[in-house]
Amino acid sequence: MSIKIQSKIVGYEVVKEEEEAAAREEARLETEERQKATIIRMTERVARPEGMEALEGSTYKIKTPLVDHAMYVTINDIILNQGTEHEQRRPFEIFINSKNMDHFQWIVALTRLMSAVFRKGGDVTFLAEELQAVFDPRGGYFKPGGKFMPSIIADIGAVIEHHLQKIGLMEKEELSEQQQLMLDQKRAEVEASAQKKTSELEGDTAYPASATLCFKCHTKAVVIMDNCATCLSCGYSKCG
């Protein structure tokens, strides 16, 4: 093999056979070490245990006014380090089923991506936060109880958050003592106001059902006595 020299030779040195052999041995050892090197993962990779055909899970129903058919979200869990002090339950896979085929493509893509993230290991709680931040440009909807959902994707994220809280991977956000006290006071005021309105509309059950409202005491206790309208609560009578 010929090598073309582009510059002047200013010196030379003969490579000894021992040095050349040592260099080849060092290169060979370095190659072997690279081949034997194992990949070190930052987190524990989640894999289905051998012989494990069934996983424990939960199914949640999502019914929105945007579509006619409900969605059923199933999240299956796997138990890591079972029987030890480090035992932990975490999601392994997710499935979403619905009779509505309009969203079939993105549902399949979303469930496959989320299942891959679950099996990768590490912190998966960010999925719930990211999904709940998705807004539908056509507008969201209110769920029973008054909670607003900006999109169907956000509703799925809320289900995942609830499941992660259920298995202990996320903590529930609890109100402070002052916030809880204020909430209880407001709830008591609303209940008292509603009860007062109901009492005014229905009247006192001690009076006859045919009684009418008294313009003086504002009680539904006016009945006809001796051909004269008389209030059984305050005694007011049109006849004097």
C-alpha cells in the first residue's frame, strides 16, 4: 500500500515491534470492553412479568355532551417489587373504547403512546397535566358537579389523574384550613337561603293545604272562617 507524502520529511523514527504489538493489544482490549458494555437506564424499565396473563385495573366512563356515545377508559396496573418494602403499583397499559368511530384514529394513537410511556418507567404523572391543558377550539363543557372540561382530551387526563391518585402515584390537592372554613360557611349560607325559600313556597305544614299567603305575616296560613279570610298564624282578618 503506497502513501503519498505532501510535505517535506524533517525527521523519522522506526516503530519497534514491541510498541506496535502493545498498541494493537490496547486497541483490541478497548474494542472488547465496548462490546461488553451494558446500557445503564436512568429509570427502571417496566416489563410484563413472565407467565403473567392478567393485570389488575379499573374502568372509567366518560360521557360528554359533544358526542352521542360514552367512552370507557381502562387502565391496567402492574405491581413492582411485590412482597418487599419497595412495593409499588403503577400503570402498565391503557385502552379507550367507544361506539363512536369519529375519533378512532387519534384514540388508538393516544393509547399506544401513553402505554409506551407507562412501560418506559420513571415519572408518568406529567401525562395527566399535559392532557388536561388541551383546549378544544369549538369550546368545552361542564361535567356533573360543575367542573369545566376544556376538551375530551382534558377529560381523559382528569381520569388518568384520578387513577394515579387512587394508586398512590399522585397526591390529592387538599384545601387549607382557612379555605375549608370559608367554603363551609358559604355552603351553610346557601343551604339556609335555599331552605328559607322552600319554606316560604311550601308554607308551614301545620296549616291546611288549602291555606293562602297572609299579606301581614307572610305565612301561608289564611283560611276561610265564617265566610271571612282569617290568618291562623297572626290572627289578621279582612272582616276586622
